[in-house]
Amino acid sequence: MNLPIYRHLFNQLKDKILRGELKPGDMLQSENELAQQYSTSRLTVRKSLSMLDNEGFITSFPGKGYYIIEPDHSKYTLLFNELNSGSKNNLYSKLLGVNATNPDAAICQKLQISCDHKVVVILRLLYSNEGPIAYDVKYIPYDRGRPIVEKAIEYAALPDMVAKKSSPFAIKKELCIYIEKSNQEINKSLCLPESEPLLVVEQSLYDYENKPIGLGKTYYGGEHGKIRAYSNMRE
Amino acid sequence: MNLPIYRHLFNQLKDKILRGELKPGDMLQSENELAQQYSTSRLTVRKSLSMLDNEGFITSFPGKGYYIIEPDHSKYTLLFNELNSGSKNNLYSKLLGVNATNPDAAICQKLQISCDHKVVVILRLLYSNEGPIAYDVKYIPYDRGRPIVEKAIEYAALPDMVAKKSSPFAIKKELCIYIEKSNQEINKSLCLPESEPLLVVEQSLYDYENKPIGLGKTYYGGEHGKIRAYSNMRE
DNA sequence: AAGTGGTCTAGACCACTTT
DNA sequence: AAGTGGTCTAGACCACTTC
């Protein structure tokens, strides 16, 4: 094993917290006390404590000390990629159509453009070996000399479609998950009964100045419409 | 302003990454070079770099150097608390009923208990000033001398209901979001048309040994069924 | 052999809180 | 005044990669 000292101290403290020996509100020993106890330097202790801080277990107040935090039970991590739908490993994409049109008012509003602004609309069907999984629509404002690479249209996820001169880190993303009434064309493409409601994952992308640069709507039907999120302090 | 040195260096590097001056795959200067350039010590430089690492911008390889990461575009943060439904600040809770029963097979399976195991079922209606928002059901296995505080039943979120002797950090949580066919009783409670489908947020809680300790299902109808998630490297 | 990051020491000064 | 965390210095040795 031979863990570094800071790792060892980190594990011990984390363990005490997970076992409930240290509870929210409790104060930790001071840096100097811990350094003495573990026969190490203050810096090494600080390394352990800063890791516990980063992982959301403790916080510190100058002149006072370190305290166990009240955990935030409402925070989850959600992994979403329309081309990599969780459980299904082998997800394929089939291009149904591409065109530049004036979309309806709701889409224009979300993209913060006027109604006469041209928008590239990309329609795709996502399917596995067992059949269709989802119907996918992208709306990308057609302007600013932002080229959309041909290859990307069929096989790329939205963030990669709108990849720009600037940094991929500068993109801000939002998801909104909701039910949409059945849509004749989509339900047909997904081999679903006409009246079946669809689970929509709507993905909005914004650039560095918070301008919308892309909107994606992925429609899931039946058993495929399960979006998962998780939260775990233990790992 | 008078920022500490490590903060200053962190901001400068983060800025270069966000502006695209440093792209994924690029290598950073070495710790020693940066320390010289900024007339500071290696430790101070390392502090800046470890912060960039923590925030997912860079990674390092011993003997090689620091590299800009390819950002993970599929990761989102989702905030969910059945009693604090995002936009609506004032959310009230009305207890509809509590009983100990044997729930159906699907619930038993999710709770990993046999079908004759008693389960506490808590039914609540969540509403704002403008009317009902959601219908909420909790299933809590009735055993192990886990007391459920009376006050908690009406006004607590699931993680607080199953608060235990052990630590609140030890709980593992999962969410699953999906559509469920309309339910006569629920739709009526939510003042919805009989046939309206419902958006379900299913919350599973596990203890330190990965044993299920609680299951919550929150049913949203119509306009209230919008679950949001976000991702932002810029903040 | 030289350079890189990973770990660690033994100090120092500061602003802050507590007594 | 004494103790706390926040910042910082100037070293050191190690394992690793590159040349």
C-alpha cells in the first residue's frame, strides 16, 4: 500500500465522517494538532484538509477552524449524450434530413433570434440493434460564418457540432426534461402507438457571451425514456 | 483587488483556456518555468495548477507535464428536492395519508425486500399558491428500529426522513426520470384531465452497505413537469 | 543526465477570532 | 496574547520520462 501521508490522513478523516463519528457541525482538530498527531508538517495536513474541502465534506473559517458541513442532499450528477444513451452501448445514428428554414416562434425565442432568421435544422433517428431509440432534432442559427462540418451532421453530439474558433470550455449548457404530446411523424419513426407521449430532453448551448448557439431536442418513447442521475459522497 | 499570487496565476491560465489560447491537448509550461515567470515558488504555482485540475481544465503526468483536458460535454448538475421545486419558492406540503402495507411487486423489488415485508407509505400533495404542483409518494421499509419522526412525515424531504444513526454523508442516491401513464387518483388530486401522462421523478436511497432504505416517487403534471440541469465551466 | 511532477520539511508573516 | 487558518519561501528527495 504505502500511501502518502496526506492520503492516509484524508482516508482516516473521510472514514470518520462516513461512519458518523464526525457529524455535521462538529469541529476538527486544528492543523497544528493534526500535524503533531501524524508526525508530519502543517502543509501535509493542509493538503488532506483541502481535499476534504474539495469533496464537500468540510469547510474552514480563518481564525476559527475546520467544520463538518451539512451535506447538500439535492445535488445530483446527470450524464447525457444523445449519441450514447446510458445503458445502450451500441447506438447508431441515421440522418433523416437537413434544411435551412424559419422554425416556429417557440424555437426562435429560445434561440433569441427574429422569426425571419434562417436556422439549420438537422433531423436524426437514433437506434440500437433492437430498434429505434430516439428522434433527434437540432436547431443551429445559420450565421456568423460558423461552418458546420458535413461529417459532424450525422455522427456528432450537439456540443461538437457547434465547435468554434473559441474554446470548448467556454460553452454553457442547460438541459430541460419534460413530456411532449405525441407527434405523428416522430411516433411513426419510433414505431410507437400514435397517442404515446414522448419524453423530451432539450439541450441549450450558449457561447461566452450567453448567446444561444444551438438547441437540441431528443425525443424518447416508451421504455427508452429513462433519464438517470446519481449522487454519491462515498466514491 | 490584491489577489494572492496563486489566485492571479489561476485566473490568467483559466482565462487563456476559456479564450481558446490554450486548447485541449496543449501542454502547459513546467512548474519551474511558471515559478520563474511569476517570481514565486514552485508550491504557489502548484496551488494554481491543482485548482485548475480540480475544476476539470487540466491534468498532469509525472515526468511529463501538465496538459489541457478534452472537456466532458456529457456531465450536468441536477438540483432536485421534491419540496423545493426549482422556480417555485413557496411550496407547501399536505399530508394525504400514512399507512403500513405490503406494496406491489415492483416496489418490493426496488426496495430489495420480500413481498410480505411491511412498508411505510407516505402520500403527500405538494402545492403552491397557484394550485397543486405534484403528488408525492414515499416507501420506507418498516424495520431495523428506524424511527420515523412524526414531524418529518409532512415537511421533510426523503433523505431527511431516513436520517439515521450513521452519517448523512453515507447515503447513496439515484434519480430516475420517466413518463408514467395517467393515474386516476393522482390526476384527480392534481386537477388534471384523466388521460394526462405524468412525469415521474423516482428517488432511490441506499445506505452504506448499498441496502435500499427509501424510495420516493414524485409525480408532476402538465407545465410543472420540467426538470432542469446545467453545466458551466465558466463560473 | 537533465527535466518533470509528487511528496515533504521547517520555517515565516499575515489577518482573523477568542480569551 | 495566544491560537487559528491563509499565504508563501527555499530548500529536499523520489519516481518517472526524455534524450
